Amino acid sequence: MVKHVIEKDLLEMQAEAERQMLEEFEAGDYSLENPLVKLNPYYISPCAAVILFRTEKETAVTVTVRGKESAADIVHTFPKGKTHILPVLGLHPDFCNTVDISIYQGRANTVSINTEPSRKGVVEIIGMNTSAKYLGKDLIILTEAATGFPTGFDYKGDVRWYISIDLQMDLKRLKNGRLLVGTHRMVGFPYYSTGTYELDMVGKIYKEYRLPGAYHHDQWEMPDGDILVLTEDYNSPTVEDVCVLLDRNTGEVKKTWDFKDIITPGDGSSGLRKADDWFHNNSVCYDANTNSLLLSGRHIDAIVNIDFDTGKINWILGDPTGWSEEKQKYFFTPVGANFQWQYAQHAALVTPNGDIMCFDNGTLRSKIKENYLKNKDNYSRAVRYRINTEQMTVEQVWQYKLREGCFSQHISNVKYYGEGHYMVHSGGIQFYDGVVSETLISSTSSDPLIRRESATFELLDDEIMLELRVKGNSYRGEKLPLYYEGANLELSTAVKVGNLAVTKKSDTDFAETSPEKFPEDIEAYIVEESDRFSLKARFENGAKVMLLLEQNGSVSGYDVKTDVNTFAKIFSAPYLEQDARNVCKYVNKSGLSGEYGILLMVEEKVYDTGVKISC
């Protein structure tokens, strides 16, 4: 029999947990000397707690989480009030944490908070080399590239924060202090999710932005608060070639840029191009000085700048080899010494003076097949270019060439902190049997000859001020403080905005329902969520499978792909299991209404699963 699993909605779970916490607080007499302490109250931030108590007079309160040495203490003072509901951030996992609570110019209390061991999925450190003076109270936060959690390290290399669900891609701090990051709700392979979460460091989610075309890679907060998000056209055969502007309040798509409208797929292709993934946009940022979008196309080896209003190309930064004559006018002419183009770049950004920076992965390091470099002979670097859009010239004004053993054929990023002050994060370091791998290695492979690492450097006037090395591949690196000025926790109800797409239906030509017992070896189960459901089952490679919905004698069908995706062999997603027979098919409830019975066609036989879902 097919199992029917109702998956609880995380936002609803958090709302109920907050309600219960506040009820407990209201029912008790909690004071500074006897506070209510709730560890990980929103379920997904195990190194965070909330302390609740009241004071007779309005007063500011300082909370100090003691580190394993005094320089590692994390201190924050909250605004004055009589009711204090205070987030406690920076607890050590698997530790009896000492937390001091001090009233402004008054009495104090100390509480102990025992945390659980780090969960499987937390990024594992190899080594951290920096100082408390340099890093201060900031954390270096790495988002694991496939099956791990965003994890924050202090100057000692100790874990002081992590989120225990598989959030996707880069996390960015918004102007209100919260984080914006891809949801853990997968849509498809290899890393597409339903949209983004807006959440705080305590783990509370305030808003889920759902996208019809799914989320990938990057997002950007506009000056007015609206949000740029990288996505794709759900009805198009191509992927990772669309950017949308979302209304911050409603999640409505206000503007769409489809890169196929400005570049013909195949023009300027690199050796990494795939038929569907021709552009592979891995970053977006807005340049207010020119009212333009900066896009990083990995599979065209180019950074493309387009006008925000018209969507037309302003310029293209990259090797012009292989581009059509029509597009040559958008390219720059190199000037100055020691110039090199970037290849398969990531995380393009604009500095305050208009320079362009990126992580130059360097993959293949040529547009000409005969000149391709093998990974073992290649290198990655951070690079800064100075462009002159009047004369259409470009000069390489700085680079940081990563040492041997730090080549990253994918992911990675750079950060600009100020003149001469940068982060360089090489997140995709891979070796097989001690040699740099020539192909992307699956993150789920347990082959003992595989070694995956990430290396993060911070430079001040070309001096290494910080070096962090961890196990596994990490998508990007960020440096953030745990606390920010403003409300670090707000008591409110989370909302879901935007919509998932209507899932494509297939022609349904099938026989009558089979009287045979449902095959046990399929091991099928239906997971139902509030806005979608999924079939998870096991089929032989290439089997003809269709998921059918029956309502009042009418049947609609959805094809279930069972062929092994070639990319899956080298790069897995969080939901992808080792066994290639395991498949997952998502169907959104958008466009559906009422109750449906679920049937499953395997080859020529149709089975009644006995499961009914409500839409």
C-alpha cells in the first residue's frame, strides 16, 4: 500500500511554537532572577535561544554569551522596556553555555543553557587562522553546496550559529537585518527551490516568497525594498536565464527580464554550455549609478550589464571570441599590462567607484577547445577590472591568484569591504586520489579517494588576515555579525506570498485500473504539503511511469521521469539519494480544486494508491 505522509508546514509549526512560548510566559511570574529560557524555539537554529522576563521599570538589558575565552564573548544591548523577549545568539553547540543578563546600571543574573551536539550537516572545520582583533564579533558564514547547513564560525573556528535545514544558495542580509535565502523546499534537480525565506538569526521565518519558475543562485534587495531574484521560465525548455523583480510586500512579479530576448542562446558559448543551460546566471546585482543589472553568465564566460528599464545590453565583460559580429560592439578592448579575461566566473559585483569584481573560476580558461586547460593545470583567482564605457576599454587593476590546491571549477565568490579589503572564497575544491578532479564529483559519494574542501581568505592590502579551511564544498562565504541594530526578533505571524506554477499535465492514455496488488518493490509514498504534493518511489531506469489524479471520473496525468539524469551522476541535490532508481515528482496544487484520488501507472498497468489529497 502507498503511504500518505502529511508534512507539517514549517511556518505554521513556528507560529504554534511562538504562541505556546508566549502563553507560558503570560502564565508565569518571570523575572530577571527567574527568567523563562527557550532553546531553539523556532526549531531550526540550535545555537539560539530566547530569554523572557519582566522588570518593574523600563530598562535596557545587556545579554552576554560567554565564549570559551573572553575575546569570544558575544554581547548585545537591547532597547529599554518592561517586557523583555530577548534572542540569545552565539551559543556553542554541545556545551554548557554561560549567559549573563544585566540590567542597565543595575543588577545582573547568570543562567546556564545546555545545547545539543551539532547535527549531521553542519560544516566541518579543518582550520581557522585569524585573530579576535581582526574578526571581532563577526562570523564567517558558509552555505554548504548540497546537503549541508549554513554554518557560522568565530575567530577561533568554533561553530556559533547554524540553521538545521538545507537552505539553498547564498544568504544575504537585508536592510532590516534579516536574512534572505533560498527555501529548503526543493522543486527540482539539482538545486531549484520554491523561492526564498526572509528569516532572522533566531531561525524565525517571517515571509516565504514563492516563485512560479523556482529560485536558484542569487537575490538582491533594491533601494526601495523590492527584491531581484534569479529564476527561469517554467514553460521554457531552458533554465537559469530569467530574473524577476518581486514586490516586497505581496510577492507579485513586477518586472521580468528573459535573457533569451537579448542574447541568442549559443552565442559566445563556453565549453561548459548545455542545450538547456546555455547562460547559467549565477549572480545579480543592481547598480544604482547606472540604473542597470549586472549578471554573471557562467556558460558564456561573461558578465553582462543590462539597462534596468529597457532590458537592453549596455556592455559585456569577457572574452569576445566566439561571439557574433552583432554583439562585438558591446565588448571592451583590454589596455595595460598583465591582463587576463575571466572564465566561468561567479558572484560579479560593482565597487563604489564602478570597478567590476568577480571570482574567476578559470574553468577551461579559453573559448577555443584546442586551448582548454585541464583542472590540474589550472588556477582560480579573484579579479578586479576598471572599465571605461565611453572609450570601451578595460584594465585589470588587481588580482589575487589562489595558491595551488585551491582551484574551484564551480561555485565560489568575492566580497568587497573597502579599498584593498576583500574576501575571496574558493568553495568548490575537489580532489580524487590526491589529484585535482577533472569532473564535478557528487556530494553524496562516499568514495574514500574523494576529498572536497573550501578555502576562504580575507585580504587587507594583499595581506592575508583570515584563512578558513573546511571540509566539503561551500557555495559562498559571507561575513556577518549575529546581532544588528534594530529588532532582532519580532512577534508576528509569518506569511506566504507569491504562487507556485501550475504543474504541466501530460496526455493520459491508460488502461483500466489493475485489480492486482500494488507492487511492494516500488516503495511509494505520497508527501502532501499545504501547497503541493510529491510522489517518492523507486522505479527501474527508463520505466514508463505516470502520476494520475482522478476526480468525478475525470483523470489528468503527470509524467514521472525515471531516466538517470547525467548531471545527477556528478552533482547531487539535497533530496537526491544514492540509489539511481529513487525518483521524486512534485505536483503543485495551483490550478487544482477539491479532492483527488491518486492513481499510478507503471508501464501499462494502472494502480489505485488509495491516497486522496485535498486542494
